[in-house]
Amino acid sequence: MFSVGERDSIRERLLGLAEGDPAVVGAAITGSHAVSGGDRWSDIDVAFGIEGPLDSAMRRWTELLYRDFAAVHHWDLPSGSSVYRVFLLPEMLEVDIGFTPAAEFGPHGPNWRTVFGHPAHAKEDPSPCRRTLVGLGWHHALHAWTCIRRHRWWQAEQWISALRGQVLALACLRLGHPTSHAKGAHLLPSEVTAPLNTTLVRALDEAELTRALTAATAALIAELTLADAALAARLAFALSDLCVDGRPPGSNTPLC
């Protein structure tokens, strides 16, 4: 495992190399280090504004990461005009470098600290849409149920876990916490998270998967009831076939 000193030294080396690269007209520290300083396990997140073709700059930087930093692997995450190239270095150190055209180089949220260059005005990240989170919730529940019917146990488990993630996202949205990748889940009160323990799949068989799906669907309906009781009631009835005994959820039953 990398040490804090090793990580910080590598980040400073990367930023120094960026300042000496004519194609890099701006650089910033992003992620947790930009605002809170991160912690012992935080990775390296930086963003570069690139003058000229992104692909040639990315190719040069990739060669540099493998040659001078012993990168083990990398992959790309496109986002709008930017490409985030994610590297794995020895000692389990992740380095994320965002490559963005110079004209669009700038913050998309609060986790940003300019190192050099002149970033564009901050762009607001669109708030997650409750409609989409709810839609993904019932979508995942339906697909989990279908997989159980087909005896595809592993796929059913995957969809149940994904459904639980949407319940967490909806709770985070309601309480004003980050919604993506369960980043705000640790901030939720225990009365929200404790009931989700019953949604964990304990064995890959039809009875257990159906039980976990019932619990996860019930959690979805319960969370939605706090924000839109009418929609929750409609979805509860529509999803009643997913329950252990087929009953629609209501005030007299803890089932889904």
C-alpha cells in the first residue's frame, strides 16, 4: 500500500511535469484533496486543460505514466468533452487525470483547486433527477424478479444490489447528501440504513433471493413515500407481484 508521502510526491511530480508541457495550459487538483485534504486512502485526482488534440496529449502522458511511474494498467471514462484516464500504479495507487479542451477547462463542482492557468467559470453539475432514480429503482426490481424466474441467481443478486443502491441514492437526495456511488451513504441516519440490512442476499437460491427482493422493494416504496406518497402507492400496487405473497404494500404489511 502506498504511503501518504509517496502519493503526495507523485502528485507534485505530475503537476510539475504538466507545468513544463506546452500543451497543458491549465491544471487543477480535483477530488477530495481539493477541499478537505483527503485521507490516508485517497487517490490522486488532477485535471489538465489541453491546447490542441486531446488524443496526442493523452498518448504522451500515458507513455510517461508507464515509463516513469511504472503504471500497471489504465482505462478511460469519457464525460462530455473531457476524458478521464484512470491509471493503476504500484502499491495500489490510483491516478485519475482529466484531459479537457482548453476552452472548456474549469470546475464542474466544488472539488476543484486551480494550480495554474485560467479556468473557465464554474459549471453547475446538474442535480440528479428524482424521476430517474425512481425509474431505475423499479427497473432494477423488475429485472431482479425476471432473473429469479429464469433461475439466473447471480444476475438476480446483481439487480437486487443495484436496487438497494437506488434506495440509498433517493435517501441521499432527500437529505441533501451526495448521491452517486454511495458517496453520501455513510452520512445517512441509522433509521434509514438499518432496514437495508434485510436486503442483503445471504444465499443464491430462489427463496432467499425472493426474500431479499421483497425487502429491497419495500425499502424503495418506504423511501419514496416520504417524498411522493401518491407515486409510491401506484408503484407499490404495480410491483406487488414481486412480493413473497403477492400482496401490494400497504399500512398493514411490511412486505414490498
